[in-house]
Amino acid sequence: MRSILLCVISCCLAACSRAPVTHVLFIGNSYTFLNDGIDQHLKGLAPSTQTGLVAVGGATLKQHWDNSQTRDTIRNGHWDYVVLQEQSQTPVINAKTFHEGGELLNETIHTGHAQTILLMTWERPDSAKAGVTTEGLAKAYDDLGAELHAKVAPAGRAFARSLAERPDFPLLIAADGHPTLAGTYLAACVVYRTIFGTKVSGNSYCAKGLASADCAFLQRIADLTLR
């Protein structure tokens, strides 16, 4: 009896010591899948996380919802969180489409008993004149987040803070705003902090190709943005 009891206790302790698995699905476009994808860097930061990715270059959220395979992936994946990233200009220049796509996907996400997270994108150098600025995007995402009772992962604000502190450390590629590896890593840090609610600073994972000091800087930026 004693040996059986000890076996039961040891098995319980082993189970308790394992980090719970968090299932996260990302839906977006090239802003999400470049540089190995935000999903893979989130797994680096949180190894117990299991992720999925549905991303098509230039796709809007409404176009994703129109795709039955995307809807099935949301419903059947047993996700805890679904992260939605809209086409980079749509939230400002076509707010109706942004809200429609977000609302429809949010309804589908809830049928799968998951939570919606909106991934706020960043200001594109070629779009500021059209009002697609950090402030414009932040307002658009915050408004939809309030409407859907969804969390917003403010990557756009983190990009702006990073560039304000280190203008010499660019996070955008060319004029179309695609992120460098550093930008993708920063976005992953923001998503990590949004999901888990704990500081990312001090995390041992640094994306291959980035200096450890740069990873530490980007982790700090994410924490400051979400403090």
C-alpha cells in the first residue's frame, strides 16, 4: 500500500510540475508570418505553448472569415486564444470592413470557447499621410476591442516606443512596413505579455540572429508598453 501511495503522490507531483499547455491560433497576413512567424517566436518565449497559423499575404479579416477552412480551423482547434491581425491599413481607411471582419471572426471564436486578441499593427512610413499612424491604428484597435470585449496586444505602440528610444534600431522594412526579425520578435513579446500577464523581461529566449542585448531591450519595451 505504501509503495502504491508513493507512486500516486509522485505522479501527481510530476503532473503539477508540468506547465499547462496554452493553445494559440494566429490569423493574419505577411505581418504575422514573416521571419518564421510571430507564432514560432511566441513558442520560443513560452515553450509549453502550442500554436497554429492561418496567414495569407495581404488578407483582411473579412477575407479570412469568408474562407470556410479558416472558420473550421477556429472551431475545431480547441484554442485558448485566437490572435487577429488585420491588413495594415484597413482599420483606418476602411473601418467598416475592419469591424465587420472582426465581429464575424469573434463570433466564430466564441463558438469554439476561445478568447479573441486583436494584434494592433504599426505605422507604415508610406501611410502616415492617409492617417494610418500609430495613434490612428491604436484608436481603431482599442475601439474594436472595447466593442468585442477583447484584449488588444498593442504591438504598434511598442514599435513607436522602441523607435522613440532607439531611432537607430529600425523595426520596419522599406516603405510597406513589413517587420524585420527584431520587429517580429517585439510583436511576439507583446503577445506573450498580453496572454500571460507576466513580465517578459528576463526571458531566456532570444531569436536566432538577434544580439542578446537587443532581445533584452525589446523585452523591456514590451513590458513598458503593457505595464
